[in-house]
Amino acid sequence: MNHSMMLSITLMLLPNALAALGSDAPAPGAACLEEVRQIHAIDLDVFRRPPHRTEMHVFSPDGTQLRIVDTIWETPMDVVSGIRGQSNYSLLFEQNYWTGPSIDGPWTKSDFPVPKDRNVQIARFHAEENANIAVVACPVMVNLDGNSYIAVGFRTQTNKDANGAFSGATSTVYLDPETRLPIRWDMTDFINTWKPGIDHELQITVFDYDPTIQLTRPD
């Protein structure tokens, strides 16, 4: 099933799993918190996802759609991405970086510095976020277009790095109960050190898994 197409007409219809957690809502128990952390640690580990495409639909707080970001992931290290309708795409292949006018290139090598330990950095951020999960919505089953999915919510952030930089957000994730892979990931209420206050932009990412995806390193 093409989840990206299936979700394109229902992006805004599912409730945010954390929306019900008002100031008077009871705190979840230790078992719920641990279950959410297990889902985050295992099922939401980017390194376990097979090749896939994502569409990120970005909305302002008033619901205006701002942009759509198309990304092709062979692995977390081999990625091509760009904003739909704009001739500015990037290709990351291992520790190398290219830019191009479309998602298919042609590609021009860039001197933009890519960390040599990018895979270690990604894994570290994931571990930090897992340790910092503090607000959760316990896993529940929801129905979408006649199919059942696991919905789970949490708020977390990374640790401060050597420069004091960190980032965080509130997430609601919908997982396929058989594969345990995310099919939709909503993020909002962003915080980071390069922008004051809380950013209430909404990012809705839908996933379309395709084991035939294979990115080619440009010459």
C-alpha cells in the first residue's frame, strides 16, 4: 500500500495524541512511560528503517500550508531531499555532499563540511531524546481508512552540546502494527537554541517504504 498517497487526503484528520494531555490530565504511570521509551528506542530508530520516501507537509499555526519537503532515503547516510517546487536539492552520500536543481540532479559537488561520524551523531541524538522523554501519551490503536495503527505521543529534546545547542519538539507517531514502522509522524512545539520561544509550526511526515530504492553516487 502506498501510505503517502493514502494519507495525502487525510493529513489533518487524525487527532494529536498529546492534545488530550491538558494541565489537569493525570500523569502516565511508569509502565506507560517505559512502553513509550521502548517504542522510541526500537521502533523509531532510523537505522532500522528500510529504504523509503517521505513527504513532509509543513503548516503555519493558522493551518496555512507553507511547503512540502520530498526526501528519498536509501539509508540514514544516503539521502536526497528538497522543497517541492524549488530548484534547490541536496544529496548526502556517506560523508559527501552535492547540490542540484531537482531530486534527480544533475549534481554539483559541494565543499559543505559533513561530519565524519554522522552515523554516530545520529545515534547519539536518538539516545539523548530517548533518555529525555518526559511527557507521553500511552500507545492506543486508531483507525485510518479502514486500517488500524498504533498511535503514540511524547515530548523530548536532545542534550546541550559543547556549544550549548539543543533542540526538541512534541511528536505524535502512527506505526504499522505488523512492521512496527512509522507511517506518519507529526511534530510541533519546536524549541531550539537558534530561535527564541516555542515554534508552533506543524510538520506532518508520511512514509512510503520501497525496498527497490537505490541512490547512485554521482561521478
